[in-house]
Amino acid sequence: MPKHVSGKSSVEVPVRVEQARVRPDRREKLQDLIARLYRRRSHARLSTWDQLRYGPEIADYLRRRSKVYRRVAGEPGTEGPLPFALGFFRVTSEGAFEPVADALPDPQPELLARLLSEFLEPGARLFFGEGAGETGWAVEGEDDVRPLESA
């Protein structure tokens, strides 16, 4: 069940990652995306003016660095879903991909799994939520994810 965070308007969703290894040739690009989204992760708390300014900047940045994001976001431009939850992960020195928090604000699970499929090796598993509300995704290949059955 989602957790409400006091003092924040967002809902946090527990996250768990299994068998997630970053493709060596895409490690630097993923680290750059994480760093950019980490710096903008408080987007929802910005003024309306700053949201209007930074949202298109981030969508454009993602379009230039991710083939999967371009396909998911649709028509060229500066609009599109903004997967800020990516800013709550890291790539370890051994190339593992892991969350830096137990829960994520508004993770958009399928979008995040699809975006990560471009950077993670097949076999990675991403879980969002807990108990009966948990959803999971397995990375099969680039822009190829499979929903996992709940435990």
C-alpha cells in the first residue's frame, strides 16, 4: 500500500530491485540520466513557473539520451512523462543497479521499467508496492519488459 509522506503531497511506493546489472556500454549514459533526474527530483515542490521551465528541459534531455523514451513519449517536442523516480537509484562501482531509498515518489512503474530496459541487462527485475498491491516487471531486452505475477 502506498505510504503518504508527512509534509509532502506525493505518495511513496516501496521499491525493490533484483538481479539488476547495467550494460557496460550504457553505464555512463545511465549515470548521467540518474544525476540529472536526481537534481530535479523535487520538481513537484517547485513553483508553477519553474515547473513550466524545467519540465520541457528534462523531457528534451531524456529524448536526446534514450531511444526508448522517444518511443514512449511519442511525438517530438518537449512534452512527455517525467520519470523523476530514476533519480532515486544509483549504479555501483561493480555495475549493479540499486535504489538509494526504500520507497519512491510516484514511480510510474511501467514507464520506469521500459526506460531502464535500455540500460539494464536482461533478467533484471523491478518491484513496486508491497503485498497484494505489488507490481513487478522483468527486463527481457530493450523496450521489452514483462509484467511479473504478484507473490
